[in-house]
Amino acid sequence: MNEVIKGISGKIQGTLSVPGDKSISHRAVLLGSIAEGRTEIEGFLMGEDCLSTVACVRKLGIEVETLAPGQLHVFGKGLFGWQEPREILDAGNSGTTMRLMLGLLAGHPFHAVMKGDASLSSRPMARVVDPLRAMGARIDGRNEGKNAPLSIRGGNLHPITYSSPVSSAQVKSAVLLAGLFTEGETTVIEPAKSRDHTETMLASFGAQVKTTGCISTVKGLPRLKGEKIMVPGDISSAAFFLVAAAITPGSELMLKNIGVNPSRTGIIDVLKRMGAQITCQNERIEAGEPVADIQVKHSHLQGITVEGDDIPRLIDEIPVLAVAAAHATGTTVIKDAGELRVKETDRIISVVSQMAALGMDIEPREDGMVIRGGRTLKGTAVNSFHDHRIAMALAVAGISAAGVTTIENAESVKISFPGFFEMLKSF
Ligand SMILES: O=C(O)C1=C[C@@H](OP(=O)(O)O)[C@@H](O)[C@H](O)C1
Ligand SMILES: C=C(OP(=O)(O)O)C(=O)O
């Protein structure tokens, strides 16, 4: 499906709520499915990725009731309560579904097969398969288990201390979740801290979790109790509107009820360092997660260098950060972001090629990109390559471009942000 975006002449003003956090939604269903009793979820993201997680959990014998859009009840049967699935578990486009489910399946003494779509089938799985095999899971798959489809027979695990070569919450979560099914302590050490929603939610379900800097430890065989979970708005979705308002003259926007966990707020910090006027108001804690209303006003931005420990804190926001950089004075350099190459698309190639088509002065680097700001963008036909974040970043570039931008394969926004185009076009 194509989406047509016109350059916007007005301002981006008013109050917005964005859909629920994708990372927290996945984890709420997964932890609910291995807890005892009912887990009640409000604000669940009804995006295709999270619905893939729900479909997988149902195939494992867990009842998930949808009372209304965003309101789900999960009837967990406790640790070891999943049943051997009769069908293949389909993670669709979702890396989080496949990698976190593999961690949980590693704990179960039965056979299961996981598959995904064309994009997910080419993404690296050895990063979770290797440590799960080291814990005792038997896993086989395409390319010796480096890619999906993967088959797994879990059970009889032993705890490990795993030093992950990459900062990845999916790797960390897979190992910690497997660690729930064996006596003793399982530890993951990562080079820079990744999002910590798994640790926070595990603690709220009753597990013993310790986190010190980049080291997280879980104690095995906890009794997890069903919980009430309020999912906050997704900062990764809010980011498209933060940038849209920051670059559109006269704009002043309030984004309500957004998750502002410090392991996710790199985009706020970096936009502020570029000169954006952003303030977090009404800060509070809900189910262990920090939540706030975020106000953003149009401002003149300056190019900066983004690197190191900030990268895992804004990895999914880099496509739209490139749009902010194109509207900044001077050069923005994004480094240490080689992980972009293994997302739904190679996001260095997809961002650079499609933003350049809109007239951006942008060059790829092995581990990032360089953007020289100040060029006027001009609408044309561009392609999201079925990558939701690329489709939305191109739309934000499109509203700042002269003329008409046509985004091909734009339906991919349903992965993480159903209703995105309607919201953007409401301004
Ligand atoms: O754990 C999660 O919910 C996620 C972790 C990140 O991936 P990596 O773990 O591969 O860095 C992120 O890009 C993805 O959108 C969601
Ligand atoms: C990389 C992403 O998700 P996942 O890894 O779950 O497919 C994303 O949402 O940008």
C-alpha cells in the first residue's frame, strides 16, 4: 500500500496519546503466561508484533482474553505450565517475539518450532541460540541454528554467567528468562546497558532480580504471581512526533503518558543536546516504570555526534533522528550503531538511500551515518522496504519536504503504530 504525504504548512499543536509500549506489551503477555493466575493488562499495543506474541502464547495452551482493544487478560499456569504446541509458532516480523520466546521455550521439556517472515528469517539468531545451548537447550535450525526456522527442545537447564558481545535487551532477556527455569543464579553482562523492562517486570511478578550497571542476575525457580500492568505510551512511537514538532515552525505539542525509562530516553537527551525544547512533566512511576507527559516546542537544532552508551538508549529512533539532523545547522555523526544493520531492514542502507532520494545530504558509515543539515527536502517516491520505522521516519521527512512524498509499502506501520498516518495527517 502507498501512502501520500504532503508538505505541511501549519504547525503541530495540541495534545496526543500514542499507542502502548511495544517492549512492555510483549513482556506483559509472556510473563503473564508463566505466572500463576490472572494478569490484567491495560494499554496493550494492538500492533502486529505484539499480536504475534499473543498468538504464540495461545498455541502453548495459555488462554488470552481480549476484553477491548488494549485490554487483555492472560491466564497463566505458572512456571512449566506451557504445553507442547501442535503447530509451528510464528513470530511474524518480530525479533522480540522470537528471541524472548526461545528463552522461555529453553526452559520447557518439549519440542517446538519457531518461524518468522522473510525479514525475521534473515536476522541473526546465534546471539540467543549460543547462550541457550550453553544452558543445555537443544536447538537446531537453518544455517546450523544461525537463522529461523529454528526447532528447540528445552528442559534440564543449568545457570550460566553470560558476557554478551552485543548490547541487546532481546539477548539479555532470552538468557534471564531461561534462567527462571533452573535453580541458582543466571547472570548477563553486556557492554552497554540495554532496556531493562524484563528485569523490572520480573521483579514486579515476584522474581528476585539484581541489576548493577550492565550486569543483571535472576534467581531461578521463583513463584511468579499474576499482576496488573498499565502499559505506558511508547517513547519509540512518540519520537516521530517529537521530531515532527521540533522541526516544524510554530509547533508546540504535549505527548501524554509516555514511558520514560532511562534506558529508553536517549532520543530526548540527544534532541535536547541538539537544542530542542523538550520538558518532561507530571513524572510518576506506574508498575515500576517511569511515566511522564512530554512537551516539545519548535526550535533551531544544531548537529552533534551521537555514539557509545547512548546508542542502545535510542537504537530504534535513529531513522527519525536522521530527519532532525537534516533540519539542524551543521553536521550530525551517528557512530557505534552497527546493530542498525540487523533490524527489520539494514537501517543504515534503508535510511541513507531513501532520505537521500528526498534530497538529504547523508552518507553511510560502517557503523552509522553522517548527515549535513540545511538542505531543502523535496518530495518524491520512496520505499519503506516493509520496515515500520523507515515508513514513519520517511513520513516525518515528507511533511517537511516541498511537494508530495509517496511512501511505498507503508502498511508496515501496523507492526508498532496502528493509526500513525491518521494521527500525522490530523495536523
Ligand atoms: O527487547 C526489546 O523489546 C527490544 C530490543 C531492541 O532490540 P535488540 O535487543 O536487538 O537491541 C529493540 O531494537 C527492539 O525494537 C525491541
Ligand atoms: C527492531 C525492532 O523490533 P524487533 O527487533 O522486535 O523486530 C523495532 O521495533 O524497531
